[in-house]
Amino acid sequence: MTLKMANQREAAAPHAPVLIRGAEPFDLPAARPIADPALDLLNPMKGPFKAEQIEWQTQAETAMELARIAGILPAFLVAPSGAGEAERLASGDLAAWSDTAQLTIATRARLPVNASEDARIIAFRSADDLREHVALVIGQQSADSVPLVRLHSECLTGDILGSLKCDCGPQLDASLAAMAKQADTGGWGILLYLRQEGRGIGLINKLRAYQLQDQGFDTVEANQRLGLPDEARDFPVAARMLELLGVKSIKLMTNNPKKVDALAKAGVTVAERVPHQLPDNPHNRRYLAVKRDKSGHLLT
């Protein structure tokens, strides 16, 4: 563990919340490098800390998950001075927020794109969530043919800036090209663009993980040091989007068996898994190897 507390009973579970006490009271400058291991090299001397029993374990787990959803570090100062009136939190609050039934179609429009002029965009949102997911439908939707579908999670660095650290941009372009080819032969496709940056940990935390990768940690290890899961995407949202589009059976472009399993569990029939592997480069070679070796992606 980053704080070297794994030998203490209250901190033994690697992914559970830990309540710690320092020899001196924490203020924000002192707490920040404890919460953010990307700052370890700038603040090497920390501690000692004592792990204490949490009497409100369920509430702590809920708070940590809400922090992850908000894209912030899963760390809290407990009872700091001047904090104001406390907000009550229950585990049921998280379940209500995560209910995909809240997601609805907000609007739709024709949207010619480079891959195909025959495309339409549909926007989805929930009243309690500021993230707006979209579906790009290429070709003419038909109940007589199974669409080629790609679940693509937002990646600002890869999709927009052309980052070489991942394969997101090339995967996005290749999936649209494949759907356009389907449309040219009478088929159709759907790109589900999910606003789940960094596999669900958010842009800022993804960049914090990049800092740790530059220190030698792989993608999974970096997320774990931040106290975050290496896979936090909400695939039931994608299933709900397909439901709202009236789609029950798909050909899924993915190398990730977990996507297939998650959609099947949510009631979507995956008639075929279509491999979606692209050439690597010197900057993402290790990233792809970790996908294969630690995350179970079917890469050769």
C-alpha cells in the first residue's frame, strides 16, 4: 500500500475504505499528498499513521464510490474545522443515482460525418446526471438486420488530441469506418459514445494515473495506488441506450469479454463478437500488454 499500512488489521483489505489518524492534525496541504500518490516523489516523508476501526463502513464505501463517479480522489478529511452542516448519506442514494431507468432520449438530429454522410445522432441524459451520452447511428436502422455496435468510452486525450499512450482514437475511427462499410452493403451500425473518461475514473484521475505510469507503474497498478478500480465503466447505461433505440440483438466490436458478459447480463443478445485489434506503437505497447495480461482482453 502507498501508506505502508497493510500490516495493520483495520487496513488489511486492499480496496476497502481506511480511516487513518496522524500524529499531527491534518490540514489540506498535508492531506493532499497522502490522498494523491502521484505526489509521492515530491513528498516522500509521510506518517506514521494509525488505521482505526470504521463504525460506518457502508456509508464510507458509498462516499468513496460517489467520489469516483465525481472524478475526484476517493479521500475525505473527516470533521475538518469550518466544514459546515453535514449532509446525510445512505447507500440507497447511490442505488437511486445509478438506476439506468432514469436515462431517456433528450433529442436527435441528422449528422453527416467523415465516415458516412448517412448518420444520425441521438443524445441521452438523466435528470440527476450531467453527463450526456450519445449514439451515432450509421445507415438505415432495420429490424431485419443485426447492427454492428461499438461501446466507446470518452477519451479526450486519445479521441481529440491524438494521444499515443492508448489506442482509443484509432479504435474510434476504425469502428466508424467499419459501420460505414456495413451501411454501404445494406447493413447499419451504432456507435455508443459513453461519457466515462478513463474507464470511469474521470479525466483528472486518469492524468494522475499517467503521472504514476511515468514513475514505472502499469495502468492497473496506477489506478490501484490512487484507490480506484482499473475498470469502473457503467455498461448497463449502454444496454439502456440500446433499449431506448429498440435494439435487442447486436454484433459487438470488442476485444473485452467483460463487455459481452455485462451486456448479456443486462438483457442484450450479443449475436457475434467482432474483434477490434489495431497495431500498437512504442508508447502504448505496454498498455495493450496489460489489457491482455491483467484485464483479460483477447489480444494477440
